[in-house]
Amino acid sequence: MAIHVRPIRAGQRIRVLVVDDSVVIRRLVCHVLEEDPDVEVVGVAANGSIALQRIPQVNPDVITLDIEMPEMDGLQMLRRVRHEYPSVRVVMFSTLTERGAAATLEALTLAADDYVTKASNAGSLDVSLGSLRGELLPKIRQFFAFPTQPRASAPKATAFAPAVRPRARALGIAISTGGPAALGELIPRFPPDFPLPIFVVQHMPPLFTRLLAERLDATSKLRVVESAGGERPQPGAVYVAPGDFHLKLAATAGVIETRLEQTPAENSCRPSADVLFQSMADVYGGAVIAAVLTGMGRDGARGAERLKAAGAQVLAQDEASSVVWGMPGAVVEAGVADEVVPLNEIASAIRRRL
């Protein structure tokens, strides 16, 4: 489900309902949110049952929602919110544990809009507050356009002079906010004899990317793995960049292999789509199809420009089907998109271009 970025009029604020069974977490979240003059905390609740009663009273734009709570947990509440209040944005709180990651992926599949991770044993109040400021506030603000923030123009495919393109040898996918649900729709659409290796950068932390790969592997006809580095790419295999590592491709004596690196983050991301795309340009030249899908920020735009200059084909997801039209919008703005496509047509658009 996609919800367009909502304009905020002068004098308006983003209304947030904070739902968490921990008094300490509620206070920390409220403290950070109330520091932002564009955000207003309109209510708090200790569990899903109480929160559902509060929603019609406080009319929130955004709900921050803990997953593990008594009486009615976050997943149960999310199902109700999506059915009864489909326009309300939901940002989940997750722990960096196997259980927390699995529950978060389930929430994102149920159309939670985004998530933040709780810092375990952060060590100090300042660290906890800094983590919330750096992660939660941008993920709330990404869904809204403020008066001083220019809105992107409507997506249009850029017209390019006809050229003889090399036959595609690889597919690269860049994706972030809204990614797990979008990948869950896209990857199963590829047939078992899909002729290209697929490389995916999804902005997620360690553990989450492994569970995402396992979930996609179970629901698609292709083999999906979290890359371990050193793989020789095979047609019909999907390699997901692991959290906290850049995924790159390298060729030695004509043999192409995956590489994992912990070089500095790019676009505040590790893994970064720019890193992947630029390495694909180095290895495959223009024999690449790149798809930049829903996500916050501009990661993938520079790499797509590099691929385009080499002769590659670039697709961007359209705004209407994106949870956030940041990454694909940046590609369209840069003028390198051959085609702007709804999510449900991307697989067929890729197959047409083979």
C-alpha cells in the first residue's frame, strides 16, 4: 500500500501517537519528538487496546508502535490500524534480536511504513536520545512535505536517443523504505528460468537482511541468499547485501565474484546501492538493468548515472506505488530513468528489456 507524501501547511505539525509498554521508552520518545517544532505528541498508550481507543480521540498522522506489548501486541494492533485507519503512518520499534527482526519483517509485510531499532544496553541517556534523534525523526518526517520543501514534479521517463545496447548480464535493485513488502511482490514474479543474477541492496541492519533473504527464498521461484562474499554469480540467483557491509562485484582474470567490504558508509548507508551500481558498471559495463525502487534519500542515483553513462538500462518505481519516492525520484530528477513504472509492472518491464 502506498500513501503519497502529505503536504503540511504553515502552522501545522505532524501529530504522533506513541505506543509502548515501557514508561522509560515512552518518555524518551516523547522527549525527542517534542524537541522538533514540526512534531506534536498528541497521546501515549501502553498497549494496542488502549491505543485503538485513543486514535479517534487524538487523530494522529503517525503512530510509533512497539512490537512486544501485553494484551494486544504491535502486530495485532497493526492489522487493525491498516483495516480501520489506512492513511495513518506506522513506524515500528524493533529489538536487534532474531525474534525482533522476524516480527519486524512480518510487520513490514503487513504494510507498516518503516521501523527503527531499539538500542540495547545503549549505556547512557545521551546515547539513547542521540539514536532516536538520528533514526526516528527522519523516518517520521520522510512522509511529509513542509512549505519550504519543494515537491518533486510528476515522474516522467526521460527520452534517450536510440542506441544499440549490450545484452543484459545482471540486474541490480536498490530499495529502502517499503522495501520488504515491495520485494515480496517483485521477486516472486520472476520465473525459475530467469536468465540473470540479481543483486539487491535493501537498507537494513545485520540479521534483518538474512531473515529477509530467507523469507524471499521461501516465497519465490528463484534462489535467494544473503551474500557471504566470494560467490560466482549464477543466473536465477538473488544475492542480498548483508547489513553493515557494502556488496560489490569484482572480476579477476575474467571471473566475476561478489565482495563484501566495510569501507565507510555512502549516503549514510552501508550497504549502499551506489557502491553496488558503480562496481556493476566496472564489471559489466552497460550490460546491466538497474531498478531503483521505493526508499528515502538519494542512494542509487549516482550509481545509476554511472551505469547509464556505460549504456545500461535504468528503471524507476513510480511515485504512486512507492511508500516514499525519494530514491526513485532522485533517479528521475537526474534524467537517467529509461522508464518510470508501477511496482506491479516492474518485473514485466525488466523481462521486456532482456
